[in-house]
Amino acid sequence: MENILKYGMSARVFEEAMPLGNGQLGAMVYGRTDKERISLNHDTLWSGKPGQTMVDGAYEANELAKQLVMEGKNGDAQWKLERGFSGTWLNSYLFLGTLYIERLGSKGNPTSYIRTLDLENSIVNVKYTEDGINFEREYFVSFPHNCMMVKLHSSEPVTYELTGDCIGKSAVTASPDKLYLVGECPSQIAPEYASNEKPIIYDGEGVKVTGIAKILCDGKSEYGWEKVIIKDSTDVTLYFCAETSFVAFDKLPNKPTFKPCLERIEKLSEKSYNSIRADHIRDVTELYNRVSVDFGGEVSDRFTNERLADEDKEIGLCELLYNFGRYLIIASSREGSKATNLQGIWNEKFYPAWSSNYTVNINTEMNYWPVLMSNLVNCNLPIVDLVKNVSVNGEETAKNFYHAKGFTSHHNIDLWANTTPVGNKRAGCAGYAYWNGSSGWLCRHLFEHYEYTLDKKFLAETAYPIMKKCAEFYLDIMTEYDNKLIVCPSTSPENAFNKDGYGTSIALYTAMSQGIVEDLFRNITESAKVLGIDDGFTREIEAKTPMLNVYEIGSDGQLLEYDEEYEERDIHHRHVSHLYGMYPGTLITTESTPELAQACRRTLERRGDESTGWSMGWKVCLWSKLKDGDRALKLVKTQLKLVDPTNDDKVWEGGGTYANMFDAHPPFQIDGNFGVTAGITQMFLQCEDGKIKILPALPSEFKNGKICGLLAKGNIKVDIEWKDSKLSSLKLSTPTDQTAIINIDGKDIKVELTANKELIVA
């Protein structure tokens, strides 16, 4: 199994560095020999503080826009929404700081340099020779001990200088064996594309952080001005811990940081490096090795960047990309951590792209597509926690912006669970800011958590109440029109069309919004059956669900995105939002709705393959759902195109992969990694139409192989092997007695599963 990223040089830039993390603490290791750089992150270091900003007159603006769009005045409706409905920018995910480890007296010119990231053990290793001295370094971030560990070894005694920097208003100080990073995040900062619109403000109420690096060595350590000098040492161990003042999304961040951090690192340093390392390896390997894969390629010992530069992408590289995606889940989303944002937990910019926050019109949701199917149920809990918080703050937004019950959220969310529309009255902002579909979409993650775990307590106490509250919002805002129940006005995220000679994003209704609500309503009905609920609310949901389906096919065989077949402004647009019903929704399948599935296929053909990185990840999923494994694999290989991060001109040129295998939007967004991981999984296993479909989209290039440990809906573990492109072995196991329908080569097989007993089907 391909588990190693390998390089023959140190990282020049962030997109070549190696990511480590435990969900809360993140590190990017550059592996530099002259002056090592380790960029640090903490999942609760964001700008801002609790509280949402409402917009006076927003309800009235929305009602007028609804009237205007029904009169066919889409442009006027958009202008009204942008001026009267859009709100302030939300907050940004920031960095913790940086540690630098410089070897003093170095003459440079290292030889025999090797840098690796071991995905299975979540360890970075650097080896090289310099000035006749052999060096080896090891780095990892531990979940059990919530710390970063660095081990430096040299064949002869050397001297290092440890320095650092920290976020925002900060100070760096030192003692003989410790370096202290103390910082404060701003309470206000605009996105990088609007940085001139408001000043950076520090008012003492922003999130504060203390990070402490403690040094143990076999030489001598002493401190200087903002630095620690480690003298004449062959073995150095660095322990790093961080504490922030964050308390909760709805509370001021006033928790102490310095004393708890100091006490924790002193206690931690009583443990040996090897014992912490052993605990770390036991933790991550138990998760990572739940799934094992072999796509039939050769394991390569070549440098990863050279493999990415090859025009013909090898099967082994696809396997490495898949395993890297699973690795990133474990490194960025653990029980108790915050949900992964646009960059997971790795960001070293004060003004990160799109604020590195939660963009919930696709990107945040995509981060969690592969989690459950990869048998990493606990790693799904952070998105559940995010939805819980949103369901609280979203009530205020629903009431103030729509005069509606329930809760809603728009296309951006942050650490503080802000749910209001952004845009700041910018021209064109309605295309992204005026969209209230994220609350419905996020509820899909709650229902899927139940589907994969069969946890009825979770369904009854968490998922169903939140889904019900979300549905109450849509029931309040929807309008009956031409025997349909529509979300009006509506947008298809970030896209636009031409009408009456001008461009607009506001439509009477859209396929995506309708699909999200129908999907939500169907999931509520299914949940009510499981829980034995039959009341006025569930009966209303059942009665109104058929009125939501508005899917229509256009003149070129494509699925229509809007209420009419408008002229598309960008036929190759990166968003394929109207295909939500096929994936991640379950309204359209090749078996149950073949005509609509064919319309989805035609839509993808018209949109084209190449796009931004995350868009290609979504398309891999969609082609897999269309049972076209060869086209899905073609997209995987297209996404593996090596992107040069130093070329700023490529921001909107098309996606690919950076040398460290991070997804290139460009710039870096982690959702593409997770999207392609989910899409590859669905080549081998799909849960739809009430069935578990085996090898539904196997690429012809993957002639022989196996994938073991996948999780199907119903909490069923699945092991699959195939030879000559045909299933050769299928094993199922589950902790509960149940009946399942397995689909193999288009044929349904009903199987009876006994709890904790493996069933061999083929």
C-alpha cells in the first residue's frame, strides 16, 4: 500500500511542506537544513468574538425581491437584495505562529537529503549529511497527549538556535529551556479581498494563545533575547503545547492560557519521547489501518514531486492520493476538535484565501464526504458539533432576516457559528451571499451519521430535532407557485445567467435549493418512521415533499439549473450545484431515475472536466455515481496535475495538486483532497436505492486489487477483492443482526447478517 510521500529537497514554500496534526494542533514541517521552519496552527485561533450582526430592513428587502422576481424583474430583485439584505463579513481562521530551528556554524551544502511523510504513522522524517555530520530529525503531532514532538539527532555535537513568532499582538520570550509564544487575535479583520473595507481592530476580547516549546538535550541550553541556544548536543527533544482562551461559540474567549500551558508542558516533559511516540503510533495506526487498499499498481520509491510531474499518472500515485486523503481526515478532524475549514487546520497567512473559514455552499460539506465511508465515525463528530452550533445561532437569523421559525444559515460560517449573509452591499454579492441552502445541506450530515451508525439515540436526540427545526424554516419561507412549492427568490451558488440582456444570479427557483429541501424532507420522513413519530408535522412534510420536485431537462439534454432554460454566462462554471440531487443527495440515481441521471451526465459533459481542484473532486464523485469509473479515473489523473505554487497567475487557471499533494484550487483548499477520496471510494462501494452496490464504477485500468474495511450504511464493514475486473471476494460484518440487499453486476442479493459474524458473499 502506498503510504509514503518522499522528497529529495526541503520545502521552499508552504505548498511543499509536510502537514501534521491531531485535529486541534496543526504543523507544517519544511525540513530545511539551514533554518528549519515549522508553521503552527490551533483550531480555535480565529478573529472575532461571539455575536451576529443583523441587517435592518432585511426582511422587507427580501419580500420586495420575491415580488420583483415573480414579476420577471430579476435584476431589480438582485439589486434590492444586495443593498438591503447583505450583511457584514464573517471571521477568519488565523495561524498560531512559527518555530525556527537554526544550526549555528553550518557551512551549508547538505548531501544525501531525504524527507518523508509516513502516512500510516503520521511522522515526518528528515535525513541528510552536512559538514561530515549525519543528521536525522523526526516530527509528529500527538492526539493522546495533544502536543507536537520534534527529535533532533546528529552524529556529532552541534549548536542550535530556537526562535519563533506568534499571531497578531504578540510577544516572544525565553528561559533557559523554553521558548514562549504569546499572542492575541484581532476582534475584527476583513477577508483578503476586502481588506481595505475596515481596519484591523484589537480590543482585548479576541482569542488569546500561549504556545510553549520546551527543550531537553544532552548538551546545554541557555536563553538570549527571544531565543534559546542549545549547545553542543547530539540529541535534542522539543515538546510543544498550546492553549487558547476560546471557551465556546457563544461565550467570550476569556479562559486563562499561560498557566495551563506551562503546567501541561511541565507534566508532559516528564514522559519520554519514545513513550509519547508509541502512544501516538498506536492511536493513528488504529484509525488509518481500518482501511487498506491495493489498486493493482507498483509501489514506487521515486520522489513524489517527480511522480506528479509525469504526464502519465501511474496507478500507485492514485493510491497514494487516496491514502493521503484518509490521512488528512485523521490529522485535521478528531473528536473534540473544530470542523475542518477551507484549509483543514493548516494556514500560515494573516489574510488567508477566502478567510480560510467555513464555506458551506459546498466546501465544508465536501470535507466530510469520505469520513463515514472510510470507517472514521468519530472523525465525523466535529461537523456534527458545528451543525449543533449553527442550529442555535441560525434561529436569530431566521427570525430577523425572514420572520421565520426554525433556523437557517448562508454560504459562510465561522468559529462563532455566524449564520448571517455576508457581502457588505457589494455589487454582485447576491451570487454567493444570498443563499440559504446550507442549513438544509448540513442536516444531510446528521442523517448520514445515523445511516452509517444506526445510532437511534443520536437520531432521536440530535439529528431529528435539528432537521425538524431546519424544515420549519423552509416551510415558513416557501411559496406555492404553479402547483409547486418553491424557495423564492433563489440562487445557484456563485453562478449567474443572462436574462433580458443582462447578467443576474437571482432566479424564481433553482434545482439546487429545491433538491436540498426535498432531500431534507425525505430524510425527515425516513427518520420519523425509524423513531415511530406520526404527527401533524410529519404528515405535512409527507404531503408537501412531492411539490418540491422541479427537475426539468433542457434542449441539449442537460439538467436545468434554474426555473427556465436561461443563457449560461459560463458553461464551464466550477459549481455543478444543480446536480446536488445525484451527489451528495440521493434523489437521482442511474437505477431509480435513469432519465435524470442521463441529464446529469450531459450536464457534466457540457461543463467539461478541468476546473478548480475541489470542482474536479466533486466531478469524480458524480462520474462514479454515474457508474463511469473510467471517466472518474480520468478526472483523478487530471487532478494530479502538478501545480507550481510560486506562479500567482494560476489562481483561476485550473486546479491540480501541489508537490506536497495538497489540492490546488488554486490556491490551496483541502476540500479537493477530500472530494477525490470520496469519489475514489465510490468506484468500489455505493449505498443507494436501499442497496449496497459492489464495484459499481470500477475503472478498467484497475484490473486486479482489493479494498478492505470500508463502511457501508447500516454500520456494515465491507472487504472487496477483484480479479480481471470481476469481483472475486466479498466479506461483510456488522455489530447488529440485520438484512441487507447487495447488488453485484446489477443483480440484487438479499443477505441475512448476524451480529459480529463475518459473512462471505463471494
